[in-house]
Amino acid sequence: MSFPDSPAALLQELVRIPSVNPQGAPGQDATGEGACARRVGELLAVCGAEVVFEEVLPGRPNVIGRFPGAGAGKPAILFAPHLDTVSVAGMVVDPFGGEIENGRIYGRGASDTKGTAAAMLWALHERRSRLGGLEASVAFVGLMGEEAGQPGSQHFARHHGGEFSFAVVGEPTSLETVHAHKGCLWHRLSTIGRACHGSTPERGENAIRKLLPILEPLLEHLEQSFVSYSDEVLGRPTASLGLVSGGSSPNIVPDACEAFLDVRETPALHQSGGSARIIREFLATSGAAESVALETLGDSTPLLTDPGEDGVRRLLSLGSKLATAPWYCDAGRLAEGGIPSVACGPGSIAQAHTKDEFLSVADLEAGCEFYGRFLDTYSA
């Protein structure tokens, strides 16, 4: 089994293997990361890794490659990009073409995060004969499911959290070291009423009128409560009322209404029981607990890794800058599982999820060099 002859060819190959997350792509016949994981496993084997696949969801595995060199007292470092991508709907370039034009490699995942995966794999391949002699053991995991719920990193952290001393999660950060981000939760508040003709509203029960009086006081209460959970690095938690929907026609009393809150949590808020606890308490004290239902849809874990971690200091010694991010990633899940983690990779997050997603060849090659130099910091 051969290895591609350039970083660009490697990324083109990965882009040309569809790995759209099926949870975010209805009607696209998306099958997930299985095929891409198998090819990454072959590439890891060529690099000299012992490869295993751990199925997280049917046909959707994490692929793990462990390189020779593990030993007592050695730190264990992990490269951890994700292999799934978002939907290809609305793209104006061939999502799986991997075409190069004007020094850019186009396609879904080129930026987020097959570009980081290719750079990591290239750095490992270039140093395959030397990895066993490093003062650290090295592993790679291609994670599934990051774009919807992060089941891959949750599974990996549960089963392998105690095995690693540091993880570099692959995200396009312009090679800055993102050591902190907020967590994200969506809360669905809903009410049920009774429909009737709009000309006789007294015969029904208006679900919209049951929910609306709660929303503004709840938001004010959350904002006041969040002051206590401010973070020196990340600032205060935030809550945004992003969607309200109810009713079917102006002349029908609505029998259902729902609203969605997008809450970004700091570590202190997350550890205290989170915004769901504050909302439940508010509903109880306001007398709305029986009429307003609360459901939390998905979540992500905040990240706050100590800049003094050895792995962070090594990245910064290479010229990377310490940074925070408004988005979230698998680093939070890995850190929650006991692996100090950061996100760091080539390219800009501005290109992620776009209709013409790309990574420049120059940025890709810079990522290969950067990851290689990071490995070199462990040279004996």
C-alpha cells in the first residue's frame, strides 16, 4: 500500500472520500466516516502504526493508530482530527472533487478538518522511522461524529482518557493554540394548548400566550445569574433566544408553541450543574414548571486547558500564539475525559462549512512543517 507523494495529493484523496455526517444531511444518502476511516487506517499502517477501529455507531468508527515507542515514564501525545464533515447542500464547487485551482484545494472538509488530518499524517509519515526513539509515545485518532453531538470524542475519552498526557485536536486555527472555548447547549421550552376557531378564543387555550410571558423574565434571570460564573479568559456565559414558533394560522388558536435558547457556558457554569439547572429553578419559582416543558438538545463541553501544560509550552515555543475561540470542538470532550487538550491546525475557521470550502496548499504545507517540528521537540 503506497502513501501519496505530496501533502496536496494526500488531502485530495481524503476530500474525494465522502464522509458527510448523516445526522446533519437529511436526504443526502450520507453514510458517515466509515470509508474515510478505513483509508486513514491504511495510511497509518504504512506509517508503521498498529491500527484498530472502534465502532461508535453502526458503520461509523474511530480509527486509532499507535506508534512504537511507548514506555514507562514517557508522555503520551495524541493527534486528533475528526473525519466527518457537514452537509454539502448549497456548495458551488464539487464537494468531493479535491480540485486544485490558484493554489487552493477545494472540497468539503478541505478546511474542517481533513486538512489538519492530512498535515498530521504527513508529519507522521515523514518521521516514521524516528517515532519509536522519541521521548514521547505517539498516537493518532480519526474521530467520527464531531459535527453532531461528538459521540466519537466522547467514546474515545471514556475508553482511553487515562492513556494520554496531551492531545492536539485538528481544527483550522491558523496554527494558533486554542486552549479555551465555551460549551454550547440548546434548550427547548415548549407549551401545549387547545386549538379552536379564532372567533371564539375563549373555547381554546393559547399555547403562545402561555410561553411568551416567561421568556423575557427568564432571559433577564439567566443574564443576572451568569455574572457569578464569569471566567477570566472566556468572560461571561451568554444566552440567546434564537427561535420562537407556534400556531398554524391567524384564525386558529395555537395548540403548541416552542422557543429555543442557545446558551454558551463557561467551565464554572458547566461544573455547577449548568444553565438547565438555573432554568428549571426559575420555572419552579415562577410557577411555570407545570405549564412549560424543558428539554436540552445536544451539548458540548467547555475547554480551559492550563497554558502551563508541557504540550502547550512546546507549541508556543514553535511560534504559535495562545488563543481562545467562539466555537467548540472535540478538545472539550477529550479534556473532560482527562486528556489536557488544545485545538491547533492550518487554515482559517472562516473557510469551514462554506459553499466553496478550501485550504491553500501553502497553509497545508505549513501545517505539515509545524506538526513535524512539534514532534521534533520530543527528539532525544
